[in-house]
Amino acid sequence: MYAIVEIAGQQFKVEKGRKLYVHRLQGAEGSSMSFDKVLLTDNDGQVNVGTPVVEGAAVSATILKHLKDDKVIVFKKRRRKGYQIQNGHRQYLTQIQIDEIKA
């Protein structure tokens, strides 16, 4: 069984026991969260598509840890103008584990 769920503005395909990295969520490590914006569920071939969400469906997850992603270097240059800018960025992430899908 899997579901398509919206978490922090992004859509993810989730299955029971799967670990995901999502944008930073509010909550302490080890706490449990529930997501009710389930867009699609699939239970062994029985597909249920929501309009826009599936009524009564929810996904529960546990926050494992908060961390930062790898550094992304942003380098800008204008040819023959002497213009160079280099910036770095590290995105804040949360690792969650899917506990249960209620369809």
C-alpha cells in the first residue's frame, strides 16, 4: 500500500516504514505527526483519487532528526565585465519515518 501525500508544500510517495527527507517541520525529535492532505491511495490495485484530497485518509509519521543538506554553491559571472559572485546555501531538512497509512 502506498499514498501520495502533501508535506510542507511538496508531494511525496509514502509507504509504511519508509524514511523521507522533507523541508524543516515544527516538532521535536521523536515526536509523532499526522498529515491529512492525502491526494491518492493505492491498496493492492484499488486506486482512490481525491478531489482534491481523499476523505478520511491520513498518514502518521515520526520525526527522526533535524539536519542540514549538503552545501550548494551558486556562482554568477558576467563575461568580460569583471563581475563574479559566489554564494553558498544549505537547506534545513527533517528526516521522518512513515508509521501508518489510514485509508
